[in-house]
Amino acid sequence: MKTINLQKYPFYDKLDEKTLLFLADKLKPFSVKKGNILFYQDDICESILFLTSGTVRLYIHSSGAEEITLYHLKEGEQCIVNTASTMSQTKAIGSAVTVSDIQGYLLGVAYVKELAHMSDTYQSYLFSIYTLRMGSLAKLVNDLRFKHLDERILEWLQAQKTTAIETTHEAIANELGTTRVVVSRVLKELEKNSKLILTRGSIELI
């Protein structure tokens, strides 16, 4: 049996031998360099990505080209935007771009449906990721509606788990769904209030 590396997926160890053989036969190895688009908003996905290494950013964009990050997909996770589009053959509600070099496997639409039909374990996993992502999307909507941008920027910076964050104002704007000019203005206000120090290419939290 062909060796596949899905150990980081919580459902993998619970699959029966028939399902493991099916995956070993149908999964196709996949790798992409950093900065590549995997699919665009309004594309119809033809396969699901099982990510085993790297990070993918899911985002939506408006007609004015402004972006807002929905979430980041990490190894051992399955993307609900990708999954929903593939299984229903409808347009993806967002785009996906590789934040780093990635590796994983692709499973075509027909085989995804067959997998869901043959494995109750995988079905349960699908329901769990929808619940998880709906929670994170609800938080995003809540933050957009009720939190000021300075608070959201500070929370995003603190979530990077380092006091010296290498990033750009444009990158923060894309993450939070605003413009670079607005982010720059808010960051200067935060610096004035002794919350952080701005340097070229990085931000230091105080």
C-alpha cells in the first residue's frame, strides 16, 4: 500500500482498512511555493486539499480590491471554503493563497463524495470543521461590528506571539479588511500612546 502522510488529521487513526486503501489509491501528492493562488473567489473547486505542511490564507475581496482574511489554514486542517465549493460544485466564497511553501494531497470531487459516503468517521470530521470555522467567522463578524480598529490591530499584533513583528501596513490592512492608509494612521496613534514602536518593516510591541 502506498504510504500517505495524514497522521496530523484527527480522523486518520480512526479509519478502517478499506478507507485507508481508498485514500492511498486516490490521493495525489501536491506541493506549491509561497505566494501562489490555489483558487480565486467565485472559482468552482474540483478537488479538496489535505494540507500536511505550510500555511494557506483564506480571504474575501470586494470590487474595490479591499481584502479581509477569513482564517489561516494550517497543516492537519481542511478548508471549509474549498470543501463546500468542491462537494456542492458551487462558487467559492473566498480566495486561497499560500503563505509559505506547502505540501499535501488533492482528492478529486468524485472521490471526496465517495469518501464521505463510505466513512462515518470522515463525515463526523466534516461536521466538526464546519462547527469550528463557523465559530471563527462569527467572531470575525463580531469584531468588525463592535470593535474599534485600534483594538483589532493590537489584538492581531499580540496574536503573533512575539514583541517584534516583521510585517507591513498593507499586510495588516489585508488581514483586517481596511486600507493601508487607515492602518498607518492608527499605528501612528498607537505609537503616540506608547503602545508600540514603528520601524521600517517591523512593529515592536511595548
